[in-house]
Amino acid sequence: MRMLVTGGAGFIGSNFVHHVVAHTDHQVTVLDALTYAGNRASLAGLPENRVRFVHGNITDAGLVDELFADTDAVVHYAAESHNDNSLHDPRPFLDTNIVGTYTLLEAARKHDVRLHHISTDEVYGDLELDDPQRFTDTTPYNPSSPYSSTKAGSDLLVRAWVRSFGVRATLSNCSNNYGPYQHVEKFIPRQITNVLRGIRPKLYGAGLNVRDWIHADDHSSAVLTVLEQGRIGETYLIGADGEKNNKDVVELILTLMDQPADAYDHVTDRAGHDLRYAIDSAKLRTELGWTPQYDDFDRGLAATIDWYRTNEHWWAPAKDATEAFYAERGQ
Ligand code: NAD
Ligand code: DAU
């Protein structure tokens, strides 16, 4: 299969490209604009006869049209992905997440190309800490931030193009990913690299917010499963039963890195901060037979810490600017 991966130089997209090369015979073309979040080094070492890199923007209709003409399937990861950035400057989120997804949908319609759209559990809003319900594909959309509202908008565009124009698309909404190649702006890599730099980790507010963690490699296997076996027009929620509050995660990082568990600072909370996400992935597991491989968060986190320890050349160039951005906001 000839596969086009948008955003394949980002965190989850690059993990997916590594996964596809290791587990299939597919030929991969990566389309990535190399924004601040994209990094060609995340694709280093992959065989040139399997992976081609195209530097370009998903809003460039001419380029997208050209690439779709030579593609059997598209997996669409490219997005502006960070909530804190969306609170500071929402505009790029509208351009990439909404107009970019629209541009891909029009090309998929013209060339009748199979498309899988990657989305997030944040489209469903948040849950109370004691709510026994988890998100399913019938939970009403209720996004909170500029980021999650533009992802919700992109999901609705995909659904409309399936129904109105017969585009062969599936969708998946996944919970918080961790693993190698994640930008240092995000919670887990920020705290690990803070400790490596001798900076105290920073916890927003009281740290009671819950995220449902899944290893990026498990996200990749789930996406391949949906691409190969998913029913057109369907939405599959991806999660690995990994609910933890932020305070527990920071304390675990500190303990795994041989620091006192309380050696962190509470900082200004995120505006509109979602309290809890939780995924019910029963549909994906029972209908398509998927199961996650990383069932031990502590072990997965320890391996991720090791990766950042040995790959400082990968993350160091972004660290100072990221911390300066947060410092200006008291975070
Ligand atoms: P990321 O920010 O690490 O990577 C995004 C990639 O997209 C970068 O390589 C960037 O250069 C590229 N990109 C951005 N705008 C582009 C444009 N206009 N044209 C072409 N390329 C562009 O993001 P991520 O965390 O890897 O997230 C990838 C996808 O997965 C996103 O759609 C996100 O909404 C979704 N998602 C993320 C998580 C998570 O925990 N990180 C969870 C669920 C879903
Ligand atoms: O749920 C899926 C989403 O997970 C994805 O759609 C997003 O692309 C991805 O960025 C992630 O969103 P979050 O906002 O949950 O992730 P983030 O890593 O920014 O923050 C995780 C939690 O940690 C959140 O409750 C905010 C908190 N936090 C974050 C940072 C950067 C801190 O307490 N301190 C920090 O320094």
C-alpha cells in the first residue's frame, strides 16, 4: 500500500511511521510543514526506500492534490496540538486543523482515496472526578479550548464529507499519549527534561486533573487496525485504561529519577483547564480485536525517561524557548 502520513514528523505521526515500517510492507510518504513541533530527526534511521519526506503544508491544495493522485490511503495526524498555545494564539489552529482538514477532504473526494482522521478525546469536554461514565463514540461533543474546538470542527467536517460525498473515511479519538519524540512543551517531557536540567517540575493548580495515558506505540497499532478493518464512517475511541492525576505522574517521574517526590512547584493553572478525560475503548477491542501492549505505566514511563536521558541532542534545541514561553505566563 502507498500511504501518505500528514504530520509524520511530529510526536505521534513519527511514532506511527516507525511502527508502520517495523510491522508492514507499506510505502510511506510523510507530508509535514515542519512547524516548531515538527522535527526531521524523529524520522532518522528509517530506510529511504520505504519512507519519503515531503516538506509542505496541508493547506496547499495543489501539493495535496498531487500527492493524493499517487496514494492509496492517507492517515491524517497534522495539527496544531497544544492547548496552551491555542490559548495564546488560536489562529494557526483554525488554519491547520479546520482549513487543512478541509483541503485533505476535498482531495480525498476527488481522487477517491481512503482517509483516516486522527482526533482527540478532548472533543467530548471533561468529566467529574467521580463520574462512573467514560467517553464513548455517542458522547455529545462539548470542547473547551480553541485547540479542542478546532479538532471537533475537523471531526464534523470528516463526518459530513462521508455522508454528503461518499468519502471513504474513518475517525479515531485517542487519549493522552506518552513516549519518545514528544515535544518538551507537553506535560511529561517537560517535567523529565526539567529534572535533567536541574529545574523543578511545574504542576498546574492543585494537580488533581486526570488524564488517561496511552503509549504512542499502542496508539499506532490501534490506528493501523482501524485503517485495515474499520467500517467507513465509524468513529473508534482509543484508550488503554490509564487514568492518573497529574500530581501522581509528577511524583512518579521524580521518584523514577531519584529525586524527592515533593521537589516540584505549583504554578498558575491553565485557563478553562479540563478536569478529567476517560476513554471507553470497548468498541475497538470487541469489534476489531485490538489490545494495547503497554499495560504497565510505570515501566513505560521509565523507558520514556531513559529515552530523554539518552537523546538530549533531540530535545535540547527546543528547551530554552519553551521554558521562556511558560515563564512569561507564570507557568
Ligand atoms: P505534534 O504537535 O507533536 O505534531 C504535529 C505535526 O504536524 C508536526 O510535525 C507539525 O510540523 C505538523 N504540522 C502542523 N501544521 C501543519 C500543516 N499546516 N501542514 C503540514 N504539517 C503540519 O502533535 P501530536 O501530539 O503528535 O498530535 C498528532 C495528532 O494526534 C493531532 O491531530 C492531535 O490532535 C492528535 N492527538 C494527539 C494526542 C496527544 O496526546 N498528543 C492525543 C490524541 C490525539
Ligand atoms: O487528551 C488528548 C490530548 O492530550 C491531545 O489532544 C493534545 O494534543 C495533547 O497535547 C494532550 O492535551 P493535554 O492538554 O491533556 O496535554 P498536556 O501535556 O499539555 O497537559 C497534560 C496535563 O498536565 C494537563 O492537565 C495540564 C497539565 N500540565 C501541563 C504542563 C505542560 C501541568 O500540570 N504542567 C505543565 O507544565
